[in-house]
Amino acid sequence: MSKAHDETIAITAGADVAARPRPHPAADSPAWLAVASLAFSTFASVTTEFLPVGLLSGIAASLGITEGQAGLMVTMPGLVAAITGPLLIVASGRLDRRTLLLALSVLLVASNLLAALAQDLPTMLAARVMLGLVVGGFWTFAPGATGHMVPAAEQGRAISYVLAGISVATVAGIPAGALLGNLAGWRAAFAVTAAVSAIVLALQWKVLPPMPAARAIGVRDLLAPLARRAPRILLAVALFLVAGHFVAYTYLGPILRQLFGMSPDGVGMLLLAYGAAGIGGTFLAGRLVARGVRATALAAAVTIGAVLLLARFIGPGSLAAAFTVLAWGGAFGFVPVAMTSWMQQASPDAPEAGQALLVAVFQTAIALGAFIGGLAVDSRGIDGPVLLGGASLAIAGILILFTRTLSNKEKP
């Protein structure tokens, strides 16, 4: 695994601060198989979370709702995950992490099955609430669980494998799901994800070792980073940057159809291109953050904001659509790396707590972005989320520039 992935760990997954892994003499093949099972589960959960992004119009038509209402399918799990991720750290106490992770995998299968069978919006939202619990739990506990499987010297590599599942799902699983939905229908996409999740559950049942937590963590530990100005400003940047992205990204399919005149098949292919660009951006950002985390975050905010404005005025055409998607996907690939590295520098004395807060803000931003984008698309058409997303990203850029005024003691 590359250094880029090592540095990407945890925008979407705060380490399990309640667990203190015990050393292992060596990591054998079964240990790495257990690590792989966690990577598969994070991939499946994040793919499920964002699956509606590429299937929004079909789901809305099938359930008899507006596309804005369908955006609640993205809002709901993000909001639930933002709340339950940190709370699960406190509530789980010293519960064996194997039991907890298996329960989350069972819930993931159930969520996908219920979504595949949903005949109305309330049923679909119930499935998405279940998913929110899964996402909050996996992003919180899976990375720390690797400490029970591999020796300390290989911990970083194991964590990067687990969280690579999150990174790949964020930028590649979504367009793949959209392509499947276009070929076989959106219910088939959820059904296939349920089948994959069931296979992962069976694997985890066989290979996950007992993982007792050494101690519990309290609320005060989680809130410690908020006492400093640098982490607070960083969390504000993350809120506006991620929300601005998801205000528009939730409606990327309609944007490509309405502003660029793309066909459903063309949209599916462009979403795959978005995923490939995002993976490339993630690797590139791993090098850029070494030169400056704020500059990397600023580049992401400026690029996505500019792309949104160009999308509104550049006009239809496949070349314009491809440029928009590639630039947008590559720029968003910067965000997980930049935000994670920035928080590590802004909160060096409490990195786990800082990452837990970052996860909560990231998920809140997803929920707010999808919700506000839904209101905008229902009231102003597709121009609404495009312009609102650009405004939010502009605020994020201003906040990033503002951080240069921090004192040397608090400067990340």
C-alpha cells in the first residue's frame, strides 16, 4: 500500500480509541485475511451509503417522490453516522470488538435487503437509518481492531488496507453501483450489495479473532481537541468544504443530464471516470500534503468551486462533461488526505479524539449538503445545488486562508 493511503487514514474513520491492541509476534496469512475482511466491510458500507447518488432519478421515479426527497437517502445515514460514531465509542465500553463488528455486518445486510424491497420513502429511510448505525460503527471501530491482528510494526499498513476500502468506495464504488443500476435496475444494485455484505459477514465470522477492549473512553476525552482554536477552525473548513461538495455531488447524475445533455449510459461511464480521477487525486494528495496541508485543501476547494461555476455556464457536450467530472473527482480525492493530515497536525496530543470529531463533522456535512441540495433542486432546479455548492466552497477557501493568521503555536 502506498504512503498516500497511509496518510489517508481516518477522515472517514476515527481510530477505535477505546481499544489498546496487544502486541503480536508476527502477522500470518489468517491475520491478513481478517484485516481484508474489515476492508471489505468498510467498502461495502460506504458503497451502500452513497449508492443512491448514482441511482437517484430511478429511485425517485419508482417510489413516486421528487429527486429532492430522494436526496434524503443520502442525508439520513450521514446524519445518523455523525451522531452514533462518537456515541458508540462511549456506549460500547469494553465490549468485545469482534461481537460489535459482526453485529454491524448483520445490520448492513439487513439494511441493503430492506432498501432493495422498499416500496415507499418511509421504508427506504428506515433502511438508511440502519445503515447510518453501520457506517458510524465501522468508521469508528474497524481501524483500531487491526491492532488485535497484526504486530505494531505492521499496524500502519493494516489500517491503510482497512481504510483503503473506504477511499475506494467513496470514489469508485458509487459509479460502479450506478452502472449496475443502469443495467439491471436500482433494486438489483442494493441486492448485489446485500449479497456482497453477506459474504463478508461469513468471512468475518470465520476469521475475526476475539478483540477485547482494554479500557473505555469518556466524553471528556472526545471533546479535548475543541479546547484549541486550530482544530475548531479546521472542523469549520471541513464542514463547508464537504457540505459544498455534497450539495452538488448528490445530484451529479441530474447535473450531467440536464446541463451537459448526457444519456443514462453516458452518465454511468462518467461516474466511473469520476471514481478513477478520485483515486488518482488521493495518491497525488499524499505527496502534496507533505508540502502543505492547507495548500492542498485550498486547491481542492478552489478547483471544485470553479468546476461548479463552469458546469453552469460552459454549455452541453461530452467533452465539457468529461472535463468537469475528471477535475471534480481528482480534486475531491485531495480532501480525505488533506483533512486527515491537517487534523493530525492541529491536534497532536489527542489524534484519536480529533479524528473522531472529524468523522462526526464529515458525516454531518454529507447530511447537510444532501438535504440543502434537495431543497435547492426542488425550488430552483439543477442551478440551485450548483450555485449553493460553489458558495459553500468559497467560504471554505476563505476559512483556509484565514488560518494563516493563527499564531505559530496553533498553526497546523
